[in-house]
Amino acid sequence: MKLQEGDWVSAIDELMEGRVITVVKDMVHIKTRDGFTLEFNTKELIKIDEELPFDFRNTTPTESILKDKETVKRKNTPVPSKKERHAPAMEVDLHINQLIKSTRGMDNFDMLNLQMDTAKRQLEFAINNRIQRLVFIHGVGEGVLRTELEYLLNRYENLKFYDADYQKYGRGATEVYIFQNPK
């Protein structure tokens, strides 16, 4: 490509452009927009089209990206009211007589599976509906249901669980706090 005085050029390996002042064999002297005079080999320069808008030639790729990012606005997520943040916990009673009318024909294994299926279904419901606090009432008994419930809750990363309020539930309840924005 043949460069002439007055042509607009841009350097290949640098974020720089300017107007050609002189051309001597393979060496080109250019004056940048900032007023600096630089010397390049003709192989290091490309000619910029005169028809390109001035603003397009003036911006560097990073400037155009930053302009695009500035125009993208963040979605306004609704902030829950104080009432919603301190809403009472959702209670799930896992006592077998609260889940079905009769246990006739069921052994302990079947009852435990029904209780665990109910617990998992209610936990998934709470997560999907962004309910932050959940209380599983499991009773004291031999502790089998409580142990299985803890095993289920340990499989989730976005929650923590602990004994529920002793004054309200006694020793037979576990409270679950579900983190709404897990990292």
C-alpha cells in the first residue's frame, strides 16, 4: 500500500493514529492527535478510510466497550419489606398422623419414607418460592427422623439448619434458614 502525505493512518501494534507528514522510502513520519511526531515503517501502518466517521476513528476499542457497559443498567430487584423479612417461618409438621389418616398396612420404613418425601418436597417448595425460614416439626422419639432430616439438609449448600426455638417447639423441631443469594 502506498501512503501519501495527509493520509490518516493507524499503527498495527499500538493504539495510535495520526496524519502522515512525510514519506521517505519505507519510513513514514506521522503526527498523532496529541501532537507528537513519530516514525514508523510502512509495514507497521494501515491507512484509515476517510469515509469513517470521526468519532469512530477517535475511540479506542476499550472506550467503546466502556460506553456500552455504561448504558446497560442494572435491574432493580424488589427489596422485601421489613414485614416480609421478619415473616414467621413456614412450619411443616412431619408427624405421621398429620400426613395421612391411617397407618394401617405401613411399616416403619414406609412411614419414614413418606415423612422424608414430604420434607424434601416442602424444602424444594420453600427454595423455589424464596421462603427464607422453614421449621420442620419432627418430634423427639428415637431420633431416626431427625437424623434422616439432617442427612437430607446436609446435601444442600445454600442453607443452614439448627434447633428451632425451644420455648415454642421444644426439642422436636429443626429450623432451616435458606440463603436467597448463594455465592
